[in-house]
Amino acid sequence: MVKEMRFDFNPLSLYKNNKHSHVFVKFAVSLLLLGIAFRLFVSDSITFSFVAETREAENRISMEDIKAESPVALLPIQQAVSGDFQANETQIPIKDSAKCDLFTGDWIPDPSGPTYSNVTCLAIEDHQNCMRNGRPDSGYLYWRWNPRDCQLPRFSPERFLDLMRNKSWAFIGDSISRNHVQSLLCILNQVDQAVEVYHDEEYKSKRWHFPSHNFTLSVIWTPFLLKAEVFEDINGISSSEIQLHLDELDTKWTEQYTNFDYVVIAGGKWFLKTAIYLENNTIQGCHYCPGKNLTELGFDYAYRKALQLVLSFITGSEHKAFVFFRTTTPDHFENGEWFSGGTCNRTIPFKEGEVEMRDVDSVMRDVELEEFEKAAAIGAEMGVILKLLDTTRLSLLRPDGHPGPYRQFHPFAKDKNAEVQNDCLHWCLPGPIDAWNDLVMKMILNDQTKR
Ligand SMILES: *[C@@H]1O[C@H](CO)[C@@H](O)[C@H](O)[C@H]1NC(C)=O
Ligand SMILES: *[C@@H]1O[C@H](CO)[C@@H](O)[C@H](O)[C@H]1NC(C)=O
Ligand SMILES: *[C@@H]1O[C@H](CO)[C@@H](O)[C@H](O)[C@H]1NC(C)=O
Ligand SMILES: *[C@@H]1O[C@H](CO)[C@@H](O)[C@H](O)[C@H]1NC(C)=O
Ligand SMILES: *[C@@H]1O[C@H](CO)[C@@H](O)[C@H](O)[C@H]1NC(C)=O
Ligand SMILES: *[C@@H]1O[C@H](CO)[C@@H](O)[C@H](O)[C@H]1NC(C)=O
Ligand SMILES: *[C@@H]1O[C@H](CO)[C@@H](O)[C@H](O)[C@H]1NC(C)=O
């Protein structure tokens, strides 16, 4: 039974081959223990890296520290959602926006808090609805991303919708892209109610229309961006290895591509899974497939091929979209991994230098940056606007922004010491991922001022 369950990928297999059997045993045991809850979690989520990176005890922080460090941590939510949060773009000198690196900076306290809540937004996925699910602390809501050399105004839903009249957007990728689109929906819903006009059978790809602005927003579920045969049932139980075609894009997104004026596209953690790699319909090798007598090519080989194909499709398309290429998202499991009781109970951000990116995220991001550089140069010649949405490092600083145990509804209601699966990868809504949209907005406005 356990052998049938193949989310047993090892992202670090290239680097730490000796870990395989140990990790697999841990994995199998915890799988049996966690049972159904575990499977539900994995089914709809991207999966997590294996090798624990246990941080030192002195890095841990208590509730008292939070109160001391974050003057705004205890502000009531109501105050936050009723305020006026419109960005005032005219305050920002255009000169400073032009050259500023939006992705280098700090998280600073922000008493104004989020612009929406679990009450004003109905689009929040249950597993990310930390408020509804009873997360006790709210300090994580009172921070904003502050780029070192310029100001990042709050996303202005009015301004955005005005600019996007008759336009169409798509978020293309995995469950992190869905997390991102839900943040945008919640922000926009304050101004115009979205009408869901399409969903696929599994409710993974969706489309919404904002009638008063004729704005269309889509999310397209394609975790590899490539053609892939995935043999997972609805609970994420796999009956066979994923067959990944490294030379064919997933038509699910390419066929619709010309409909979109703006695209936010991202790859990510699905590439860490066990997979057989094919090119020209011929097996070339695999990633993490012991006992198969296939060449281990490494996830980075596949990821690079995938991004090359994706980006050359974009730069080579007759259709000139405005494309954001988002970098990978780090997770924050501590004292274990997603499958072995890892948790993320921090309640304030890290400061720059307090945390290091894991090997697996570094490898992914390096591939991303290299392939993006090459593509952006070609894109510039072809008249395609290709922007890097480099959220990796700023997200790395937010271990406090994940649902943790509060992916379930009131997980400790019956038993204070209940063992629950933690989610230290997706983001609470509202939460730090809302800043990704502030960045998107800023990048659009920067582009507008250039025209
Ligand atoms: C966080 O979890 C660790 C164990 O994983 C525990 O020792 C620590 O007390 C927890 N901190 C808080 C603030 O709950
Ligand atoms: C924006 O800021 C400018 C300069 O500080 C001010 O003159 C203007 O009234 C503000 N606009 C709004 C809508 O707050
Ligand atoms: C929203 O969250 C609060 C706790 O922050 C909770 O009391 C309330 O029931 C939630 N409402 C909805 C509609 O989820
Ligand atoms: C939106 O489309 C309608 C109908 O095609 C057109 O009348 C209107 O001018 C368009 N608005 C913008 C801002 O493009
Ligand atoms: C809505 O926008 C689309 C383009 O995305 C345009 O073809 C259509 O005419 C617009 N409809 C209205 C009612 O403005
Ligand atoms: C792909 O495979 C076909 C046969 O299945 C072969 O004729 C063709 O040369 C191969 N192409 C490449 C680029 O290897
Ligand atoms: C592994 O594959 C190679 C080449 O395809 C073959 O020569 C070898 O016999 C295989 N080994 C086993 C144990 O199947």
C-alpha cells in the first residue's frame, strides 16, 4: 500500500543521495500515522522538500517577544478593514520608481493592516482562511513590504480596474498561483464583485468576470506548465510515476494564451516530485526513481528545459502579452518536514540575514534567473514585455505568514494537543502574499509612466 503512494520525491537527491532510504522510511511511517488528513492535504497542494533544516532553538520566539517587537500586533482586525487604504500614487516621485529594486528591502510594521478580511472576501480557500480557522495571533497582518530605495504604495483596486477595463488577466501555474489570484480577487472585490463564469471539473482552473469594468481574471491549473501525465487520484495517491514531456507545453494554457493581455506565470515545487522525463516521447531519464535503472537527470535539468520552452513560447508568440514571470516560493517547515510533523509557529518576520534560502530553492531560483535573463533580452527585441516578479527573497522573510495548523477549521477545538498537518507553504489570506499584488500594481504603473 505504502509503495503505491509516490509523492516520494527527494529534491535534494542530487546533492544528498544517502538520504533516500532514511527519508522514505520516515515518510512512509508518517503517512500511515497521518492517514486521511494527510492525503487531503497533499492532493491539492504542491509538495515539499524533504531534508529538514532544523533551526536553532534560540531563533524561536515567544508571544511575549511579539508583543514587545510589534507595536501594532494586537490591533483589532475591524479597525484594519474599515480604514481607507487607497494608495496615493502622486506622492511617489516617478524618478525613484524607475530604477528602484522593488525586491530588496524589509518588512516594516504597518498599523493599517489588510484591506480585506474573511468577512469581506468570500473567495478565500478554506485551507488558507486563517481568520475563520481560528488562528489566534494577528500580528502577521500588520507588516508591509518596504523596498530599500523607493516606496511601495498599497494596491489600488479602483485604479487597477480603471486601467484594466476590457482587459484580461491569467495566473498560470500551481496552487501558489491560485493563492495569489485569490489575494487579488479579495482586493478587487472591494470595488467590484467578481462573477465566476467558468470552472473546470476539479475547480482548479477558474475564470471570473468583473461586469462593471469588463475585466476578466483567470487562473489556469498547470503545475508543470508542460505536458504531463499525472496518475494521482483526488486524494493525491499516485499509482504510477508522473510522465513529464520536457519538449511539449501543456496546451491547457498555450491554447488560451492569445486571450490574455496580462499573464503571471510560474513553475515551482512540482518539479521536485518523482517523475519520468521524456523527450520526443522517448524516456530520457528520471528524477528520484530508485530501482528503475534510468539515468537520474535531476529536477533542475527538467526545470530548465521547462522554463526554456515556456519563455521561448512567450517571446516567440505573435501575441504580445505583458508577462510577469514569478520566481519560486520558499516554505518554512521547521523541526521536521511537511510529512514528519514540521511546523511554522513563528509570529513575526525574519530580518534580512536571519534566514538562509535552502539549497533546493537556491537551485530553482538560479535556474529561473538565468533563463529569465536570456528570455528578457529576446523579449525586448520581439516587443514582448517580460518582467521578473522576484518574490522569493521577500517571501523567505515571512515564516509567520502560513496557515500552519490553521489550514483546518479550529484544529485544537476538541484536543489542545491534537496532531495536525501543518501548511507552511501556502499563505494565509489576508497575509504576506497580498504584497505580491502591491508589487504587480507598482510594476504596471511604472510601465505606464514610461509610455
Ligand atoms: C513553536 O513550536 C515549537 C516546537 O515545534 C515549540 O517548542 C515552541 O514553544 C512553539 N512556539 C510557540 C510560540 O508556540
Ligand atoms: C495625494 O498626495 C498629494 C501630495 O501629497 C496631495 O496633494 C493629494 O491631495 C493626495 N491625493 C489623495 C487622493 O489623497
Ligand atoms: C472571520 O474570522 C473571525 C475571527 O477572526 C471569526 O470569528 C468569524 O466567524 C469569521 N467569519 C467568517 C465569515 O469566516
Ligand atoms: C471597452 O470596450 C467597449 C466596447 O467594445 C468600448 O466601447 C470601450 O471604449 C472600451 N473601453 C476601453 C477603456 O477600452
Ligand atoms: C469587453 O472586453 C472585450 C475585450 O476583452 C471586448 O471584446 C468586449 O467588446 C467588451 N465588452 C463590453 C461590453 O465592453
Ligand atoms: C523523434 O522520434 C521520431 C520517431 O518516433 C524520429 O523519427 C525523430 O527523428 C525523432 N526526433 C528527434 C528530434 O529526435
Ligand atoms: C540497465 O540499463 C542498461 C542500459 O539500458 C543495461 O545495459 C543494463 O543491463 C540494465 N541493468 C539492469 C540491472 O537492468
